Amino acid sequence: MSQPQTALPDPTPVIDLIEAFRRSKTMFAAVELGIFDELEKGPVTAAMLSAQLGADAGALERLLDACVGLGFIEKRETQYINLPIAQTYLCRASERTLAGYILYSSKVLFPLWAHLADAVREGIHRWKQAFNLEGPIFDHFFRNDEAMRTFILGMHGFGVLSSPAVVAAFDLSRFRKLVDLGGATGHLAIAACERYPDLRAAVFDLPRVIEAAGQQVNRSPAASRVELIAGDFFKGPLPHADLFAIGRILHDWSEDKIRTLLRKIYGQLPKGGGLLVAEKLLHDDKNGPTPAHMQSLNMLVCTEGTERSLLEYRALLEEAGFMKVEGRSTGAPLDAVLAVK
């Protein structure tokens, strides 16, 4: 007698992942070509847009139709128009644009991720293999003004999504001076000052980054309470504050560098002072969430660091001297940890 056949597992998750990079590159290419920026000027046909962009009309129509399928644009008879999601996140001129991070993902991260298997074999980043570049990792991000702007604007887009939730995760009203170390465009300092009217803040970052931060800070109604300070938190002294913040910093570096930085911050804080950490937290059992796993692999191909659980951050912070360490899941791209001296 024949045995009953066991039902096969659903192949949909596998097929979806086979095609996932195609969807990503469709969006990357559309942003890189400036399609959404051009559509913001008004509805156009594929032929009209191909002349404006200097692209092949037939190939461009395929890309436009794919963006319709992805839900970014709408086709009305023969004309294409942006939908709100594209207006908000894919146009360079939008205050909430993610275009910078999309371009950085396409030009930098995508080539690095192509060598993920080698990164797992060797346990180190892929800058040499992908770009034949040596030296400190962040020198590559800032190798020229265009690369720096792309990276900083990318961080700004994610920061605008995350920082309001991070500063709301704990009651920070007792603090009077916040210094955001590596604060980029100031999105966290801005969000904190807009939420806490008695708080003053400073963005502390490399000189070339600070030059780019002023434009974003000046857009905020709290701009008069946000100071811009140029410096290197690894090399020079830290400003005075009763609350420091570090967002997407600790996951970049080795534990030795993290320990050095945390001890430095702890030594600069008064008793009762705090450190607000914004990172994507892994579950304590490391079984999720998937976005944290993906970011941890991103750190593998790109930096010296990794993503961590609250338990792991607590161990590092307590080793530096902090006594009270709490974590909060925010529902935003970044979670929050508050440590008190």
C-alpha cells in the first residue's frame, strides 16, 4: 500500500525572499534617477519623463509601472503621479525624506551585503573586499562632501521617525542639559527640546557634520535652545551635561571602544545624571525581532559592532558604573535605554 503524502511546506517565504532584493533595487533606482522628485512637479507620461531624465522610454515605463505595483505612484490613463508615501519619504525635498538612506543603502550597503557570506566566514566588515578601502570605517562615509551628505541625510530620515518616541520613552523632565553625542542633524536634541520646554540641548559631532546640522536645527521652534558643538567624543573632552544621549553609536564599535566611551560619559556626569541610549534592542533570548537581526548583520558587513539585548547593554553600563538601567520598546525603528549614575 502506498503511504499518504505529507503536505509540503508553503514555499511563499522562500520565494518572497528570492524576489525581495528586486523590490528594494526598484525603489533604489527610482530614487537615484530622481523619478519621485520629477513627479512632484506634476503628472507626466513615461515619454515626457524619459526626456527629462535622459532615460530609455520603454525601460523607464517598466520601472514606473513597477513603482505603481509597489504602491509609490499612481497611473492615471497614461500619466504618473506621486502618492503621499512617495511625497513624504522618497522626495529629496521632504522634511521626512528617507532618500539619503536609500541612496546610501544602494551605493554602499548593497555592495557590502553582497559579501555577507565572507563576512560570516571571517567575522569582519567588507570595506576592503567591496571597495578596496582601508582605515577607520567612518572615514569612508565621509570620504567626500556628497558621501557625507548622503549618510547624514539618511540618518536624519530615520532619526525623525525614531527620536520623538525615544525621548518619550522615559520622563526626562528632571534633566536640564542634554548633550547628544554623535547627534548628526540634531533630530534627537530637537525632539527632546520640543517635548520638554525647560530642557536645553547641544548636538556634539564632527566639524563637517555640525556644518550640516544647522539647517535642520533652525527649522525647529526650539532652535534657540539647541547648541551646535564640534568635537570628537573619542578624542576630546565632553561638554558638561546632566543627560547625555547616544543614538546608533554603541552598535558601531567594538566592546573595548564602547567601554572607553561609557567610562568617559560616566565620569562627566553629576550624581543622578543620565545616559539615554537609542538602539534597536534584541530580545534577551536573541530570538528576535527580525529588524534587529538584520541590523546586526548590517553591522557585521559595515562596522566593528553588533546589535545587543537589554541584558547586554545593562552589563556594559553597570560595568561603567551606572546603577539603574531600564529599557523600553518604542515601536519605532529605535528603542530606548536609560541609565542613571
